[in-house]
Amino acid sequence: MITFGIMTLNMESETSYIDQIAKLADSCEMECFRFIPSKINPHTLLVKGKKFNAKDQTWAEGEFPIPSILYDRCFYGDDEHSKQCIPIVSWLKCRNDITFLGYGLPNKLELYNVLKNSVLTPYLPPTMKVSNPGEVLKELKIRNRIILKPISGSQGYGIYYVKQNDKSFHVKTEKQKKIISHIFQNELKLNHWLNSLMVQRDYLLQPFLELANDHLQPFDIRILIQKNEHGDWVTRGKGVRQGTTGGILSNLSSGGSVIRFADWLAFLPPAKREYIRNELTFITANLPRLLEQEFLPLFELGVDIGVARNGAIWILDVNSKPGRKVILETKPELKETLYLAPLLYGKHISKLEQTERKSSYATTLFS
């Protein structure tokens, strides 16, 4: 049987999702395992983790060879365990006897630099790397309102809205589902805060986009795209995420809610509905192809699309390790399809020669 392994940074991560995949593995003639990268023994190349028993539908602790097909669901932070696991996963990606469902994407800056030279460039917000407070203050004088985003990050963590008033500066972020707001009375105090922020990590700067609805809730469209059992890209579903009134994020981890895409679309004028449908079709038809031309093979993408008040459509984020909550809440009938998808695609790629999917290695760990 094909051995199918799911990697996470802790054994409590995404338990419901992983359990559902494991229950379907036997029907796909696969054995399912889950483990943490740091539990691989570098000498024996055995890994301590859990194997799913199809007969009694339970997980059993054990030690086993590294599975031949790997589904990477590791979400890295700044902690020591993340730093320990990153080179291990890099090593796994180099091995010719192991195939990943998807090899991930690079950081947001590398992604932007690739897409800005493609047919999708009109959908990209102007983006620049900032390495010191002076660059941020210069852009603030030009734009008045900006967004700062970590170059390597996900789920909306570490995103800041900065606005220049007459003499003061307003900074806003969201943490633990709460809006945190602060006023800096002068440029010197803002400069000091920016300096402490940018010492910790690299940031991107983008103009603030008017992406709120009539209730002043930030919102975006989440699209889930995956490869099917034949290796073809398909759009599984779309949903609209709405954030907290007055907030800057629509992420569900920040307290956002979800509505059906069709319901949201129904409130728009017919011409605008057709325009948005056509634009989203163009983006989803081109994005996966463009990414796989530049990077290693992928399995799934979560694409976040912003619709501005002036009608402009923006690609806000592209994530190679998307969640499923938006789609499951708006299209619960897709549950089994989404749980089977990694297994069916894993079965498909197990039949292909390694050289067809992976000819060289690139560092693609952070999304």
C-alpha cells in the first residue's frame, strides 16, 4: 500500500481535518501516518509518530519509515521548534524517495516579484520592502495611509495599519480577536516604535486599500483551488470573509465571519456581478500555472481577493497551506470531497516518476 504521511509541528494541530483524511485512506489503498518533523531519527531514518488503524478507526503510537507521500501542514513561527523543523523539512524535500503533495511557496516578496511580471500584475497592490523607519515615514508622507505586513507570515499575524494625521500618527492592529489602537504624538515616537518593530523581522509596505463593506467591516473573497485525482486544477469553492467593524483583517482567526459567495454576489448590480465573476475566473485560470512555472509543484492554494469600493480587484494573498473553514461553512456538502482530495492527488502522483514533478530544489517553506 502507498504510505501517506501528514506533517504538523504538534500532534494537536488540525486533528479533526487529519482524522477525516485518515478514515478515508484505506478506501484509497493507502496507509495514513502523522508525525512531527523533529521526531525523525537522523541515524535510523525512522520517525516516531502515529499510524491510523483502519479496522478500529484509531491512531496508534509507533515508529516507522518516513512515508513516501508527504502532506506538509507545518505552520512556522519564530519559536525554536519551528527553527529546528525548517531545515529538516528542507532535507525531506531534497530526497528522491519522498514526494510532497505540494512544495510550498516562497515569501510574499518573492511571490510579488514573480507575479508583477505576469498577466496578473494589474491585480497586485504596489508593494515594496522596507528595512528602516525612514522608508516608512517617506511613504506615509506620500500616501497618508499604509499597511505593513511581515514578508514571511500567515493568518494576518503582525499586520499594521498606519495613518498620518496633522501632527500625530495612528497605528492599528488586531491581536486575539481584538482591535489594538495607538496614537503616537509625533514622528520621533513613531520612529522609535517602527525601529523596535523592524528589528524583529522584515516588512512589506503597501498602500491602504478601501476594502470595507457598507458596515465598515473589512472583507475579502477566499477561493480554494486544488488539484484533483487527475492532477488538474479545480476551484473547490468561494466564500466571503467579513472582519470586525473598524478592523483591518477579515481572517477567521481574527474573529471574522463567513457568508456564501452567491449570497454576497446577489446584492450587487448584474453588470458588477458579471464583471467580478469574469475577473475571478481569469485570476484562478492563470495563477496556478504562473506559480508552477517559477516554483516547484503545488497541490492547493488559498487565494484572497479584495474588492475595493471603486471596483478595483486585488490579489491580497496567496497561501499554499490554506484552511478549509470558509468553504466548509458555506458549502458543507463538499466535506468528503475536501477530505478525499489530498489522498486522491497523492495516489495520482505516486504513479508518476519523481523526475516529472521535481527536477531541482528551491527553498519554499514559509507559506
